[in-house]
Amino acid sequence: MIRKGYIVAEFGDTQRVDPTYSVAKSYLSTLLGLAIDRGRIRKITDPVAEYIKDGGYDSPHNARSPWEHHARQTSEWEGSMFGKPHTFLGKEEFGDGARQSRELREPGTYYEYNDVRINRFSLSLLRVWSRPLPEVLKSEIMDPIGASNTWVYHGYANSNVLEDGKQMKSVSGGTRWGGGLWINTRDHARFGYLMLRRGKWQDRQVISEAWIQAATTRGGPGNVDYGYLWWLNTQGLSWPDAPKTSFAALGAGSNTIWIDPEHDLVVVWRWHRDLGNEFFRRLIAAVEAGNR
């Protein structure tokens, strides 16, 4: 728990490197923001097909999606990635979360949490950077914020791709099927604190404040309180007793980086029983009591 830039409480082994599942998506969001900051992508509303010429966006359906659709998880991208089709939602891997196959919707009109499509997004970012994404993450984000060298970001055994004449490993957007981001709690906290400080670390603007604002603004179809691969609370649905300005990176195993700008708080909480709202309610009550 980080309050006003200081560790005010911790429990468990916060330096143990653990899988973090879909929290990795929020790291990918940041790499997208950096690509826009650096001019590698002009606008998030540009079609991905204008930049990526590997066949993945050649069909009329896929060609309609801009980068924003990937960031909102509304791309409806159609195809296969590393041996798994976009329809891969079977009971073997997803248990009670398995879903029935459905008809494709128009890109941008339907939200679906889909690891195959996020892996397509990750590969597209690799091609924009022309570097393996773990290298970009390390040099542009994790080293500047003083993270450890213990974290690792895995691809799959079959996710080697050719980019700029070089073999590179494309990493996943989640932590399924052997890939994913493995990282300790303190490194997560540094990343969360960078978001809390609107992309600034000490005297350096690591990523633009404009990107942080955009990434944590609700958009897309339906009633999903979602930014650019960040979970939001703008309607008080995610955490009813927390500020509506709070937001989080979330993953399976209840992996959580929760950020509360109103109380100057970052909380990294892992392997709990999904009691987030009650925990945050008590935490905020303690902070407010301490302020009186």
C-alpha cells in the first residue's frame, strides 16, 4: 500500500515474482501510449492496417479497426494467433467461463474480453516498435521508475515472428498457455504510482499526462466501465464504496493494481478472494480517520 509516495503497509512476500494474468493488458496499454507519444502511431483512431502489413488486417472486416478498438477490446478481429482462433473460448481452458460461438459484430460495436485478439494487438505493437516488447517496457518504463530486474515477460513456444529481418518473440496480453508477465508486487506498485502521478516520475515525464487521461476515460459500447485496457469506476459499479475516479489493472487470481487519486493511494493486492470493494472501503475509512 502506497500513500503519498511511501509504503505505509505491506504483508506477504512482496518481492516474490508471480504471474499476473490480465494485469499485463494495462502494461500493453502503456506501450501503446508511448508509441503515440513518440509519433510511431499518429492517432489512436488510425486504422491498424495503415501500419501493419503482415496479413492480419487485410480482410475488409479487420481493416476497419483502428488501434482504439484493440485498446477497448472491441476490435472483433477475425483470425488465428499462434495456433488459436479468435473463437477459442472453450470449456477445457475456461471452465465455467466458456462461451458459445457467436456471429462477428461490426468492429467497435461489441466488447469482448478475448486473449487471442489481445495477442494480435501485442504483435501489432511489436511491429510498430520493431523491438520485442519486453525490451521496450524495460528501457522506456521499468528502468526509469527504478523497477527491479527480476520481472520476466514470456511469449509462447510458437510465438517467434520475423520483424525487420530478425527473429523476435511476441509476448501475450494475458498469462495463459505458458506466456505472460511475471513480476513482483513492489514493481507493480511502482508502475501504479507512475499512473497515479499522471505519467511523471520525479522530474521526468515518462509517458504523457494526456495519455493517462485518455487511457482512464470511459468509452466504447454498452455499459462496460473500461478505458484503454484499464478498469474504471466512473459509475460506481466496480467498487461502490470507492471514489468514482479510482481505476485498476485487474487479472485472474484477483491480481490487482488499484489506484485512488482522491486519497493518493496505490494498492497492489494479489491472490485474495475478490473482496475488493470491502477492502477498499475499510482502507479509505482508515485514511480518512487518520486525516481528522
